[in-house]
Amino acid sequence: EKLRTGTRMAGPPARTAPGSRQQQVQGGQSRAQPSAGPPARETRAPFRFDYERFRRSLRHPVRGGRPGEDPETRARRMKIKEMMKFAWDNYKQYALGKNELRPLTRNGHIGNMFGGLRGATVIDALDTLYIMELEEEFQEAKQWVEKSFDLNVNGEASLFEVNIRYIGGLLAAYYLTGEEVFKSKALELGQKLLPAFNTPTGIPRGVINLGRQGTCPHHGMSWSWGWASAGSSILAEFGTLHLEFLHLSELSGNPVFAEKASNPQPGPQVLSRVEKPQGLYPNFLSPVTGSWVQHHVSIGGLGDSFYEYLIKSWLMSDKKDSEAKKMYDDALEAIEKHLVKKSAGGLTYIAEWRGGILDHKMGHLACFSGGMIALGAAHAAQGRRQRHMELAAEITSTCHESYARS
């Protein structure tokens, strides 16, 4: 669906994002170049997101208890809230502003995944603190974002991790609170990620330098992970961008974000036209040729969230993104046919697939799929609904047993 002009989302007023960039490829890497073109148009993303309708559609209030809540449920909620406060208090004491807390040594850790960005735990926690009505702790986190969250960094960052943790966290906080600081930071950071899409296919590379233009010689350069086969991009990484990027366009009026991560795969229908072995999506795709680099299929690590974002893209579009829904349905059908197996003990699992040979294991990251399949089942055709709900329950039971028996 093409971008179209019109009234933007109901809710907090939108702000125009900084201008887009034109880019060029140099030596297999991508470098951003300043744009001399016209300012961004006022456009909508290729879906209609009505903020007020979204808030009204929630089954339960964002904050506070639920009517008729039984004592056991209330006690469980309070225990989880207590655990969250314990985690936040210790992070604040020993590692505030760092990306992670090392609990054994009681110190903070920055790591090299976020290109010099800090405070990943702060931003990851914003929406949880708010929903749990930990007001003092939420204000501490917000104050850190306002005063200490510095985007002028110079380092190599994971496009995927920065998107889901920083941009996703900031967008969630903005939609829950309407606080402009969260939106402005998300839009500014989103601009820094755009050069990663400057490839022959539009499939982004996995690593991007976040250095500031004019001060960093590597500004805007991107490349693939050294461990990725033949310079490939990873399915779960380039396929886990469009929900956030569509909202960046919706909030800013700048279509560039939606265009980079459109429908829902990047590039000119790359995933729609590429041959899929047995209808399955392998985990490694060349950003240069748009072809699979090796036939390793997994609904766990390297593949997982690609499938999750397909069904969520359809739901977020008010069920109008028919291409995303078809891709999800077709992928799940292929997974059911070729990968779903039962162990000798009667436990259902989703195997991996390597060049036509089944690898009879299911990684921990695949455990999310029970919830995803149940979410899709709630909106599936009658013939599939019961079957998919049963499959979701079986996968979840297997994951529970993996803990209970170990």
C-alpha cells in the first residue's frame, strides 16, 4: 500500500523528523551522504494508527487493578511488582546509566552491542515502571532520559538491538505517557539507523556506526556481522524493524522510515519473490543479491521475531496488511508441515532445518512461539483456530517441562 497524505494519528501532536539522507555504497559498506532535496512531506505511514482508538480498545486499563480481581491474582501482581522494584533499585544503586547490571560483582556493564549508547536497561524498563505504577522509579528513569541519554556516540551498534530496545522502548513510553522527550529521542535515533538500508536490495546490514556526521570519519557506514555467512543479513534482524519504523513515519510525517522497512520486508518485494525451500524462510539472506546464503531454518534464534512481526504487522494495520497476514499464514503452514514434531515422550517441539535435513532440537528462544501462535489463532479462520490453539498450548507445555524437569 502506498503512502498517502491525510490527517495523522489522533493523540499527542506529531513533530516533523529531521530530513532524510541520500546514500551511496562504498566497498561493500554503506555511507550516508547529506541530502540537498526538499523537506519531508506530510504523509501517513501505510497503515492507520488511531491512538485514542488504541487506548479505548484495551481490554483492561493500562494502570491499576481490574474489577473483581480475586485475592490470589492480586497477591501475584503485587509480588511481581515487588520483584520489579527490587530489580530497579539494585540497578539504580550499582549500574544506573550502564546498559546492564552484573549481579555477582554488583557493577555496571556497557558492552559493545549498542555502539556507545548507554542506559539500555533504563529505556527497556520505562513502560513496565509506568504500567506497574512505580511512579517514583518511572520519574527517575524519565529524568535520566532527559538529562543523561546522549545520542552523540561513536561506535558500532546492532541495528536490531538498538531498534527493539531503544526505539521500541522510547515509543512504548511515548504512547503510554504522551511525554515529548520520548518521541523526540526515538526520531533522532531512528535517523541514525537509516544508512544501514543503503544496499542494492534494500535489505539492511546488521551493524551501523552511530558516529556524528562531520566529527566521525565512519559516520553512516554499515556492514554485516563477521560471523554471518558470506556477509549475509539475519532474518530475525532485518525482519524485526517495520513495526517501529512505521510508527516513526506516523509520528514524524516523514515517509523515509516506512519506505525503508515497507510491506513488511525491506527492498523491492525481496522476500515475496525469492524462492523459499519447502515454503520456509532460511535465516541468512544476502543484502547484495537478495538470495539465501545457506538453508538454515529456525523459529528460535536467528529467525524468531521475523514471524512475530508478521502477525503483529497485520494486527497493527487494523487487519489491512493482507501481505503480512498471508506471509504469516504460509510460513506457519510450512512450519507445521515440515518442522513440528513429537518426541518419544510425547512432547511437541519445532525442529530446525539445515539444507533439507531436520535437526531435532528446539532452542529456548523458540518458546515465544506458543504465544505467537495463540495470538494468530485468535484471528484465524475457523478451520485453523482450534488446531493452532492446541499447537500453541503444546509448545508452551514443552517449554514449561524443559524447566520443570531440569
